[in-house]
Amino acid sequence: MKLDLWIRKLLPKDEKFYQLLEESTTNLLKAGVALRMLPKCRTQNDRENTASIIKDIEHAGDSITHRIFNELNSTFVTPIDREDIHLLASALDDVLDHIDGVAARFNLYKVPAVPDIMVDLIEVLNKSIIELTDGVHHLRNLNDVKSLGEIIKKVNDYENQADMIFDRAIADLFEKEKDPITIIKLKEIFVGLETATDKCEDAANVLEGLLIKHN
């Protein structure tokens, strides 16, 4: 075992990084729930209100991320590698940023009707966020290799599903939609959703790296 891991085991556990990362995923879960409401919006006012809710959640996420970075700058010994804490916090923040971007486009582009396949992509993204939340809670017990490994695998599987849904969605869009402006609008939203699932996988990759380092 590396010397720095022995040092961390001997020192009192600092809970604040676990708490802040868990706070970040809890906030991200709220954004996922709000995102699921967007396809159900029937009026422009509903879209504006939902996008505003997600924007507030994104601002809260930024605040949590900044607190994590500030703590990293002021803490000498961290419970896990400071680089991994930074990478994980950044990946979670990226997921939230893309959700906010999707919500903003829904609102600004005044999307009148949401394709069913877009709803499917949103659902896959939410499942990935749920798994990530569980995974971050497992940071407190990195010896539970089986449970965390299963979570990481699920996030990777969801990213693969999202890729397939995205490819099919874009193909259908080009084949069935005749209005070029609508194609541009919907494609940008699809790209935002698919990128958010990519960022979920980035976060899962950080968890996987931690699992390898600590076992």
C-alpha cells in the first residue's frame, strides 16, 4: 500500500469532503428531477419556470463546487487524493452545467413538442445520476469493492445506452423532420443530453480509479 494511504488511515477522518461531494450529488439529483418535468411542460410559461428552477439548482451546484475547491486549497491531508476530489467535483459540475444548458435551450427555442426518444434519453440520464449519487456515498467505504463496482458498471452501461439512443434520435430527426430550424434546435438539445451522460461516465471513471488505488 502506498505511504500516503497509510498516512490517511492513521490520521483522523475529515468528513467534510465526503459531505460536500454528497451534497453535490443530492443537488444534481434535484436537477435531474426538474429536467424530467420539461417534456411535460405545455406552455411557454411552464418552460420558463422549469428552466428557472434548474438555473437556481445550477447556481447552488456552483457554490458547492467552489466550497470543495476552497477546502482543497486549505486542507493539508485529504481522505482521498486531492486530484481525485477535484476531478470528481468538476465532473459532477459538468453534468449539472449540461442539464442547465438543455433546460435553457428548451426555454429559448420554445420547443413545442418533445419526441418520445428525447424522453428516453432524459430517463437514461436520470438513472445514471441516481447511480452516481449512490457511488459517491460509497466513497466512505472504498473496501466495498463489489457494490461500487456494480454502480460503476451501471453508469457505463447507461452511457452506452445513451449513445445508441442519441444515434437513433439524430437519424430519425434527419429522416422525418422537414423544417431545418427545428432540426437544429432539437439536435442541440440531444447533444446536450448525450454529453451530460458522457460526463456521468467521467465521474464514474474517477470512482473506478479510487477503487483501484484503495484496494
